[in-house]
Amino acid sequence: MSEVEAPALDEEAAVAAPAAASRRRPWTLQNKLIVTVVGITSFILVLVGVATSAILGGVLEAGLNNQVASALERTSAQLRPALLAGLTAEEILRQQPQQPGFLLAVETVPSAPTAAVTMPNHDVVALDEDQINQLAAGLQGEGPLIVSIDDIGTFRVEGRQVTGSVVVVGISRDEVARSIGQMLTTIGLLTLGGLILLAAATAWTIRAGLAPLRSIADTAERVSRQPLDQGEVSITERVPAPEADPRTEIGRVGEALNSLLDHVGESLDARQRNEERMRRFVADASHELRTPLASIRGYSELSLRDPSLSDTTEASLERIQAQSLRMTTLVEDLLLLARLDEGQELVYGSVDLTRLALEAVGDARPAGPDHHWVLEVDDTPIVVAGDAARLHQVAANLLANARIHTPAGTTVTVTVRQDGDNAVLSVHDDGPGVDPAVEKELFERFSRADRSRARKTGGTGLGLSIARAIVQAHGGTLTVQSAPGDTTFSVTLPATPPNAVERAEEPTLDADDLDADDSPASA
């Protein structure tokens, strides 16, 4: 590997390390509490066990020291005749039996030192020269003397001179070590059992204590999944009363969440009432404006038939007529949106999307002769349940949007295809694309890509919002994906919209239409 590649790999590893750390699952509050409680308790129990073992070990060692001192005093008086007789340590122990684990060493100058020990089976075993040397080396220390002898064991020893001889007496430490080992084992087992019991009890207690908090989190999660952005919303989820007891800390959190949900529910109800009031106002105002606008249009048309009008008057009347038509279009759009918000205005039937796209492109060609219009459809017609007139309006609005907001020479492609159980109508253009500053609010009412509100490019700002409202009323979606040279508006419609009712395709004349046509123009 080259020297240039090695730093690069190190740099990648340094970047990957924090990323891997961030992906680690964080500890829950329950786990933190359990580990903290069990850890602190374990530490205390270990300290207690070590301290108890040290104290008991000291007591046992002190008792052993006393036994050695007492044995040395007793044995010194008993050994004088044997020492004067020149007996070895083995012969002395055979004549004067001692307890198992008793060590005796005797050195009478000029004789060689001898040593023997009483084994657990009461046999007396003489120490060889190497073992005696180990005993002699252990006697060179200070303080309580402890000697380890191969194949024999560890002894606590003391020595003194008796009638010109050196006598060393020792007692095995095996009993002390055995007692300390049993104590440590007992403390360890009790500590382990206690920790297991403590961990189980702590886990159960903490889990039961945090159950109300989990209930609060579940309630908040269920509320977060409810659609609250539009339409009539009712938040019925609440933290259960046992988990919202204000006398406990977690209960206070539950009570606070319930109070917050009550407040949010009341605010959403107030918002819904205001929206319904606004919809009724827009619908009523639009309905009331239709008749006077129709009258203005009618009277302007009648007046334009007068041959005696001057050029100035004729131009003014034409201007009045054009503005009344524009105002009528705006009022009709507002009324349509209000009715769609109320779930009205749709007349369901079988709609051939392929034929609808063909007609929409045919209508768009004369309006945009400087654009290239392309239609891509399958040979098999794609049929959905919907309102043919309104879906045609969606296609017309999307094509008009592509024509108005793209320069001459732009290619606009309309595609109709089947996507599983859904039908998709797409309008694609290779124009400059949607301004990112307005992309998020593209489907909002009175949204314009042209901030100057020029009438040629700005329009009323309701075309795309009407298209989206119609598509959503059919249970579908209208989305946009835009980049310079690649903009696509996609209409996705289910084969059968929810709550669709088959009706006759011929709409009936309603009272609103009668009112709108009751004008001099209709006369």
C-alpha cells in the first residue's frame, strides 16, 4: 500500500468511528437505573466481604499465633529429658504424640538438625535435608514467622533455646486457610444470590414504576400518528387515570399531557369552526357574486351591440366585459374549491384516462402552438371511476401550467400508464423547472411562480390548488418532481376511489346555475 493511501484510510476510519458510535442503541432509563443500583450494591457487598474476610483472617491468625506460643511453652518443658537423651525430632514426636499438623525441629550442636511433622493420619514423617533447609531459611525473617515446606504445607513457627538446643515448634496453617476459603466461598455465593435477587426485584420495581411513563409515551405516539393538519380532527386519546395521578411525579406528567391534549383539541375545534365559517363565507360570497357578474357581462354585451357607440365607449365596454369574465372565472374557482372542501361537486362515472389525455392535449395545441406536445399512451384504455369533467379540468390545468411557465420550444409530454391498482397521468416538460423558493407552496391557494402577479403568467394562483383538491377528492395524490430541464407533475388515481358513488354522467341543472344564468346575457 502506498504512503498516500494510508492517510486516506486513516481519515476514513476516523470519520466512520463517530458514525458507528452514533448508531449504537442508547441505554434506556430502566437499564441505567438497574445497572446503577446493582453496581453500587455489588461494590458495597464486595467491600463488606473483603473487610469481613480480612477481619476474620486476622482473628484466625491471632488465634494461631497464640496456639504456637502456647505449644512452644508446653513443649519446651516436656522436651528437656528427650533433648538431654539426644533424641531426634522424629523420635520425640513418636514418644510424645501431638495433634495433626504439629511441626518439631531440634538442633543440638554438634549434631545435625532434625525435624518431623505429625500428618493428618497421626503418622510422624521426618523432613529431609532440603525441607530442613527451607525451614531454616524461613526462620531468618522478622515478625510472625511463616514457612512453606514442599510436600508438607505452610506452618506458623516459633523457636527458642532449651538446655543448649534450639527447638522450633510450628502448627499448620491449613485449617486457617480452609476456614478463610470457606468463608470467602460462603460470602461469594450469598453475595451472588443476593445480587441476582436484588437485580430481579430492582428490575420489577423500576419497570412497574416506569409503566405510567410508557403509557404516556404510547399515548403521545398514538396522537402523533393522527392527521392534524386539515379537516375535522378529534383527539380522543388520553393517558389513563391511574397513570395520571397528580400525587406522583410521573402522574403529574400524565396529567400535564392530558391537559395539553385537551387544550390542543379545543384549539383544533376552534380552527375547524373558523375554517367552516370561512368556507361558508367564500361559498356564499362566490354564489352571490355570480349573478351580478353575469348581469355585468350581459349588459356589456348588449351595449356593445349598439352601432352608435364611440370608439372610446366601445373599448371601455370591452374592457369591462373582459374583466367581468376574469372575475367570473375567479369566483367559479373559489366556489369549486369551497364545494370540494365540503365533499361536494363530484359526479362519479367511468372515466377513460387515455381518451381524456388525448382530448386535453388536443385542446392545448391551439393554445400553445409554439410548444411541442407529445402524448404517450398504451393501446389498452386505462379506465378509472371518477368525475370526467373534473379530471379533465385537472389535465387542462396541468397543461396550461406547463404552457404558461415554460418558454417557446419546450417539449411537453403527457403519459398515461397503469401502476398496480392505480392509474398515473404524468405531465413532463424540459423547461427551466420550478423555482425552489416556491416549490413547497406550489399547490397552495393563490400561489404564483411569478411574484409580480402579472396576469399573463401569474393567473389567479388557483389552478394547481384546484387540481390537487380534485385529485384528493378522488382519493389520489398530485406530486411534483422538478429540476432544470426535467419537471414532472404526476396524478395518481385509485381504480375505485373511496366512497365513490356511481351516478349519471349528465349533470343536472341546480338552483345555483339558474341563478347564475338569470341575466340579460341569457335573455
